[in-house]
Amino acid sequence: MRHRTRLIAPALLSGTLLLAACGGGGGSDAEDTTTVPSSGADTETTIADETLPTYDAPQQDFEELDGSQVRFVNVFAAEGEGTDVDVYWGYDADTGEKIATVPYGEVSDWIPAKTRPGGDSIDVVFYVAGETDRDHLLITQGETVDGDMDLTYSLGWTTPFDPSQTYAASLGVGFEHEAGQPADGKAWVAFNEIGIGGIEGGDFMVLSTATGCQDLTGIDIEGGTANAGQAIEFDPGTVELTASDANTDCSTRTDPVSLDLAAGDRVIVYAYGTTMEDRQLLAVPLGDA
């Protein structure tokens, strides 16, 4: 299983650079300086009035990677609200290339993967939508190219370690090209809770049919479910599913999501929300290029 979590807090950067003037001598050739008290009781430190040159990192180039594609599921929340996100190729917005803006509760289209020229890694970085500074950088992820790849990045949220943290993002990467197939004549559905990880007391749910309560049994799929946990096998047809807290009577559950399943279908159902009351479901078929 490929999954990682990174907690991001706004960075408070502060620093002082002291440039001491050397030598003495006044007169018209002396540089402008400012004198400030030093740590000693009877001494002073002279700071040269010089401006350091700024450095702008060069824009990176990217090229399409034949045979590989990516897409993005956004179930990320912060400060009690679902949050739209921007995604870039590379390590940061300044030197990278924007891929897409993904609204909260939605999945992007499939997008041809890109790497740096001659590179062997697909690198992406997520920001709060409309922002490009480091305080709004949520998480980065790199994946080594290994043949033709179909990657689904699922951006969710979790509980911050420090209450002063504004953002606590978690990221799951589904390797859909490796996901297992259903048994002949069957379909499977898997459940992903990355979008409710920060809800205290509401981050552990299970799927049920709309008329039942915890009446579904998971099975193991050879090849896995693209980082989405155990699968539930279904016959073809229409099924309505809800999610409720585990080990309860299902009296509190999400609105149902309706799936029209055909033989061979593979679907991941995401739970997402910001509170116990607003949790809902998002169905994302695998391989729906």
C-alpha cells in the first residue's frame, strides 16, 4: 500500500543578517552604515547598508510521458470548510507548471503525466487554490516512473498534531494499473475514508446497503484496490450504498450513492466531509479514462 501523510503548518520565518563593516576611516568614500547596540555593555556593532541580490529560481520544463496519466480527487478540508486546491508539476508553484484546479468533492479528468526532460519521476505539489506561497503549500509527492502508469492522487485531511496548525493534509496514491480485476461476472466496490480523517469521532465508517446495516462483507482482491482497502463484491445491477460509523446501529448514515454496476466494474467510494453531520459519498470508477 502506498500512502503517506504530511502535516503542514504555516511557517513563521524570521532572521537577521548582520554585515559588519571592516576597517575605519571616515570621509566621503566611507559607505553608509547604521550603528546599533550589541550584546556587550560598552560596545557597538556597525551594519553595512547593503542590499543582498534577490534570486529567482528558473522555471522548470516538463514533457509528456507517453503511456502514463494522472488524476486528482479532492476531499481536503481546512478550518471547517471544504477547500479547492491547485496542483502543479514539480516541487513548488514558482518553478513548476500548473496542472489543474480541483474543486472540493470532485475528481479531475485524466491528464497525461509529465516529467522533467530525461527525468524518471512524476512530481506533483498541492496548494490551497489561488495561493502560491509556502504557507499554503499542502503536500508534495514523487513517484518513480515504472512503465505505463495510471495514478490517482487522493488528497484528504487529518487531525493536526499541533492545534495552531492551519492545514493537515494527507495524500493517498492509487496505482490503478496494478489494481486487481473482479471475478468473472462480478464487480467490486472499495471504500476510502481519507476525506474524513480529521473528524473527531467520525473518521471510521463502513459501507452498508441503503436498506441494511453493516450487511456487506469485504473480500481480498489479488492485485489490490488501488490503495482503497478491502473490496466488496457485487453482481451486476443497481445498488444503493450508504456509510455509517462502525459498530453502531446505522441510525446516523450518509445519503445513499447509487451505482449502476456492470460485470468487470471497479469503483472506489470516498467518504468526505467536515463534521459528523455533513459527511457524504463520492463514487469514482477505476480506469474511467
